[in-house]
Amino acid sequence: MKIEKDRVVRFHYTVAEQGGEPVESSEGREPLAILIGHNNIIPGLEKAMDGREAGDKFEADVPAAEAYGERQDGLTQRVPKKYFKDAKLVPGMQAVLPTNFGPRAVTIQKVGMSVVDVDLNHPMAGKDLHFAIEIVDVREAAAEEIEHGHVHGDGGHAH
């Protein structure tokens, strides 16, 4: 079965900045499960998967514009420290900030007594990425998964 819109794909991945060492991998864990065509992964990776099948292994280069976007200068915000619970915050570290739109990865810029300045750019913004992908399996999505826009069960959401 080929990968196309409204199919669920389980895959292993390793991602690196182009020309760099891997920064994240699913090796040794369950494969990632995503619903194709519902903005669940970066556009360039979804495009590279289109038409592939279970068992396919391939590599793909994804430019920043089709990954996490170009870096935007001045995309910073001052946030009350309480939103980071009691985490030990250090400039340069990554943290996850709860927002009205779900969790957001941020980079700590400056830590004050009661507020924290954060960079809202995704940590991988502005970076051209290189992926090594192994497609584990492909299946039709259930009607409920399509309606909700994400995978249920095997590595997906639980409601």
C-alpha cells in the first residue's frame, strides 16, 4: 500500500542538520505513527514519503522553508517564571512552554527574578535537515482518525 493522504504511516527516522551529526532518532523506540495529509509532520518530509511503501528505506534533504521555517528575528517573548514550574532555567537551554495552542518548544534567552525571556523560533528553525527514513508499515486510516486529524492507538493519541 502506497503512502498518500489519509493513510497512517509508521516509520523510523534519524534527523541531522545537513552535513552534521544526528540530533534525534527513533532507533530503539517504537516507530513514529502519523496520519498523512493533516499537517502532522513537516511538509518536506511528508512530500518525501509520498508514494513510498512499507519496507522502503531512503534519505531526504529538507530545506528549512519546508521543515520548521526560516528563523524570524525578534520572535521573543517575556513570560512569567511560574509557567516553567520549578525548572532550573539556563540561557540557551530548550524548554517546553504550555500555550493556548498546545505545548511549544522555546529557547531560554534570559532568566530574571520573576520573568523569563524566550525565543519562540522552533529550535530547528532556519536549518536545512537531512533525514534517514525506514517505512515500517502503511494502513488506511479509520474514519475517526481522519475526523480528528491524527492517529489513534499504535503510537498515536489516546482520548
